[in-house]
Amino acid sequence: MTKKEFFKIRLYFTAIIAVSIWSLLAWNHYHGGVPSHHLAANKDLPAISNGWGALVLPLLAWFLTYRIQRRIFDNREGSQDPKKYFLPTLVRFAGALLFGIAISTCFSLGYSEITDYLVLGLLPLALFFPIYRAECLLGFVMAMTVTFGAILPTGFGLFLVLVSLVLYRYIRPVIRYIFSKLALLATSSKHKPQQ
């Protein structure tokens, strides 16, 4: 796949996202009105209309697919063969999509404890996998848009991206360094001659 072909995919993908969110909002409008959601599910805080998703979701899809394209084609990651980077990207996107669906489903069914555990489960996961990538945020926001609109998942997703970036890029190397030193210390004490 070339950069030009990926650009076409970006166009089609963004168009599909735009038509989907606009259709959902039109359906909501004619079936009881476009819902709004309060920040942190607190009635004292302002409500944000799902209607903002008509603007935010297509722009987010366009921007994040641009980030994916740039990472694959313009940076060192895709310098050898861009094809081998598409499958991991799709897997991360699908995983985030399923994770967002799980959170939305648990929240809609009233299982808020499970939702909390799912979100907390991301913290150790972020130590092993780069879940801060653009495809993860895009899948997460898309999956949660039907339930929460586009604004709240985008804000929460950006917070999760920031936390997972810090964990993966900064905390993980420190933990690996400590464990490597402990392993080196343990092996050197085994091989020490005893008197």
C-alpha cells in the first residue's frame, strides 16, 4: 500500500464516520431529541450535547488517521515495509473498539463497578503495550460515541492516552532498569565463590 492509497482510505473512512454520526444524530433528533451528558455524570456540572459529535468525530477521525499515516509512512516505523505495520495498527484499533464497547455496555446496563475495573485495568496494560497510539484513541472514542456522545469520550480518551504514554515511555523503562539490575545482582551473587 502506498501513501496515496492510504490517503484515499483516510478520505473514505472519515466520510463514513461523518455520515454515521450525522445519521445517528438525525435519528436521535426525530426520536426524542439529541441527548446531552453531564460531566462526570453530575447534574450540577454542565451538560454537553451529543450534537457536537457532528463536528468533533469527523475532525478527530481525519486528524488521527493522519497521525497513523505519518507514523507508518513518514517516520522510521514504516521505513522498511509499511505493510507489516498495518496489521498491528488494525489490531490496536479493534482492541480499543472492543474495550470502548465493553465500557459503554457495562455503563448502560448499570454495572459501574465493572466499568471502573476495566478502566483501572488499562494501567498495567499500558506498561506492556503502546495503547497511547492514535488508533487506540480513535477506536475508543468511536465505540463510546453512541452511548456518551463524542466530546466526553474524547476528553477521557485524551486523559487515558496521556497516562498510558507516561507509563509506557517513562515508568516502564525505569521498572525494566530496576529489574535488570536486580537480575544482574541475583546472578552475580550465585556465581560468587564461597569461602
